[in-house]
Amino acid sequence: MLRKLFPSKKKAATFGLGLLALRSMKDKRRGERRTTLINFALLVLRTTIGGLMAGHGAQKLFGWFGGYGLQGTAQWLESLDLRPGRSWAMAAGTTEFGGGLLIVLGLLNPLGPVSVMSSMMMAARKVHWGKPIWVTEGGAELPVTNMAIATALMVAGPGKYSLDRLLGTSLPRWVAIPALATSISVIAYATTISERAEQREREQMIGETQQSETGQTV
């Protein structure tokens, strides 16, 4: 059958090369479609988590979207023994607002995802620690989810539809290592000072209770 269609080896070889070229073109188009879908998926992730984190930061910094602003956030953080509350409120709001905007814009990756991860690590440690993981139990389900998405964006990059791609900017991935190390150090410091403050408050309450009991006995 093939000999009748291609009486000469030269024609057969030409036909075979044509088939290979056609398959290569189809594979290339399929790869381009897959790349486009991946870039679109990254855009969806970026706009979602980045927009929400920027919104949380705006609540803390400016009182937008029903937030309490710097004063209310500072009072809440001081109730967690993070003092001075205003400084910690500024830090929390800036990392969330700034990091969220960087993620939405796809700019200076991986600094945006690292900022979000640092904020979420602090929230998991100071607010949700020791509770069951589920959000219905007051656990760290949402911070863990946000950290997973931020990690994925940090590793994969912002994709084609980003300012990094448009401007040609590209920070090395290793920048995330010292940035995360710094964040972990700050969280450890905050945890230490808040635990010491809690210990002093407990000791003060115990001392006041003992003095009250002694006064009543006398």
C-alpha cells in the first residue's frame, strides 16, 4: 500500500517529515494553550489573595471596609501583649496592604508573597495557636491556606500577566530566604515579649490576690 502511494523513498521521506512537522506544530499550539491557562490561573490566584490581603491591611491602616483603623487595631494588639500596639498595628497593616498590592500587580516577586506569609505566620502564632485547625474552632485554617497560596506564587512567579513581566524585573528567588528568616525572627521576638508580659501580669494578679487575702485575714 505504502509503495503504491510513495513509489520512491524520497517521496516517502518527504511525507514523513511533513507528518513530523504537523505534529510538532500541534504540540507547540497545545503547549501555548497550556501556558496561557497557567498564566491565567496565576492571575486569578494573585488578584484573589492579593486583593483580600490588601483589604485586610486597609482595614488596619485606614479603617476601610469596616475596619478599626490604627487606633482600634493597636488596642486589639495590646490585648495580645504586643506593645506598643500602634507600632505593631503599622507593621501588620503595612505587610498586608503592601504585600497584597505587590501580589495583585505581580511586582517584585517574591517580596509580596513573603510579606503575606509573615503576616499570616504572626496571626497563626498569636491568635490561633493551640486551637483546632478549623476556622469554626478559631483555628489557623485561613492563615495556613493563605500561606500555601503565597508559597505557590513565590515559587511559580507572578506569570505573564504581571508588571514584572511587562517591566522585565526579576528578583532572584533566594531573596525570599533572608526575608522569611527575618520574619521568623520578628515573630519569635514578639512571642517572647508577649509571653513575658503575660507572665508578669499573672504574677501581679497572684500578688494582689494574696495581699487581699492577707488583709481580710488580719
